[in-house]
Amino acid sequence: MSNTKQFTYNVSDYDQFSYDYSQYWKKRRYEDLAEKTLLDNIFDGKRGDWFLDVGGSYGRLTNSYYSKYQHPIILDYSAKTLRNNWEIIKNKYPNTELIAANAYKMPFKENVFDGALMVRVLHHIEHPESYYKELRRILTNDAEYVQEFANKVHIKATVRALLKGNFKFFSQEPYAQPALTMAEGSDNVEGIFYNFHPKHVKKLLMEQGFTVKKKRGCSFLRSPLLKKLFNDDTLLFLEKIARSIFSWTNIPPSVVFDTILKKEDKQEEKYAKIEDILCCPQCKGNLEIEQDSASCKKCNITFEKKDNVWDFRVQ
């Protein structure tokens, strides 16, 4: 049954203010390494041609998948972040392409990507059902997708809700965090920040043909008190133990689904370069590409490549 409901696709636009996401991680070594070691484990054995890191920012996680896929792409809505980090990323990961685009309206043809990743971004996605529909379109049959998200019912939130007698909290509805705590380090900026129930995310993925192969927890020990009591290496050691025992639970603040997509259209066309996979993000039609510009005659829009980064952002 088709759903014709129209959404306003609000996005978290980090180009509105001066913000360096890499600074966010300087005091979060434990969380950073917890995510990287988990992803290294997940991507061990994965292989493919085109790969998409949705919301990949300055390339923090590129090392986890770079050697596994022939053509990695980092997509982010912040063109400024991509341009500021282009040289750093290309020096370390020369095959990587950087594209600024809206995750709801991605500038790629159907059946292109053999793998994809989204970490610390879903909380900015107000309509994940629409994002997953778009993701399904660009992924190939048997593509593997890794989804991390902020867990609504982690142990501290659960205890807090029980103490307050707030049993409505345990519904599968996403929880919108207070406005001024959303922007991960920015000041006085109202944005989008949702925590999701694992069952809700799994349901949305399944509706688009994804199967969750394995559920993993991450950052089990994300606590100011524990950080004072233990150094990062000790926390990482304990993290691995907790991950092996409790990943099936909803205890951790971060949950990671390792999924595979099954779809009927099994197009096997191979693409050699970035220009071969691009399309208009608005109408999905063909583009006329000339050096640093790409035009859609149907939509009468011209997209530009500036400072080595394509800008395909549309609302």
C-alpha cells in the first residue's frame, strides 16, 4: 500500500555555524575507539565495489571500510566540513570521493552500492522511513548496511523512567531530546536529535527489505563516573567483555545493527568512476556533466563541484 503523505525534510545544517566535529572527539577517546573496534570487527570479511558512508563528516571511520571496498564515498550535508578535510582524507584514503548531499535525496542511480554505513547520524533523521526507502533504491541486492543509533531505552533512561513512573516512555515512539542539547558541541542552536527504540528501527529496516543479521551494543561504559575511575584502555577492555555478554540487551546507549538487503531488482551493471553513478537528487534523471558542473535539464538545476567536492544538496 502506497503512502502519499508529504513530509518537510528538515535537516541538521552544520554549515550554519562554525563547528569542527573533529573537536568533539578529543575528549571522547573511549567512545571513539569503542566504535572503531566494533566496526573493524563488523567489516572483517566484507567486500564490494561501491561503498557509501552516510554522514561520514571528516572521515573518522573511513579506515574501518576503506580496504574492503573499491570505491568509497563519504556523503555529508556539511559541504564546509568536506572541503576543509578533503586534502587530509585524500592523502590518507586516495580512492575516497566526497559529496555534499541530503540523505533523503541522494544523487545516485539505482542499484549502485554494495555496502553502506551510518554512525551517529540517525538521531538527525526526522523521517527514517523515508531515508530507508531512499537507501534501498541506491543499494544492490545483497548489499550490507551497518546502522548505529542512539538507544532510547538504555539502562540509565530505563531506570529514570521507572523511578518517575513514566511507563509511556517504553513505547516504540522516538524520543526527541530537548532542543538546546542537540547539536553535539554547538551553542544555542536548535536542531534535530532523536533517540530510537531498537524495535522501531528494526521494524523500519524490515519494511524496506533489510534483515538484521546481528545486533551489537556499543559504549556500554559511557559514564563520567566510570571515566574518572578507569583509564581509556581499561574501559576498552571492559567494553569488549560487556559487548560479548550483553549485546543482545538494550543496556548500552548505542546500538548497532549489521544488516543485509534483499530486493528483486538485481541489476549487475558495473561503474568505473563517480560520474557514472550520479543522477539528479530531485528527479533521479540523468545529468549533463561537464568538468565541474552537472545540469539537470528537467529540473533546471545546475550542481557545482567546488574545491574538489560535489554539492548536490536539495531540500
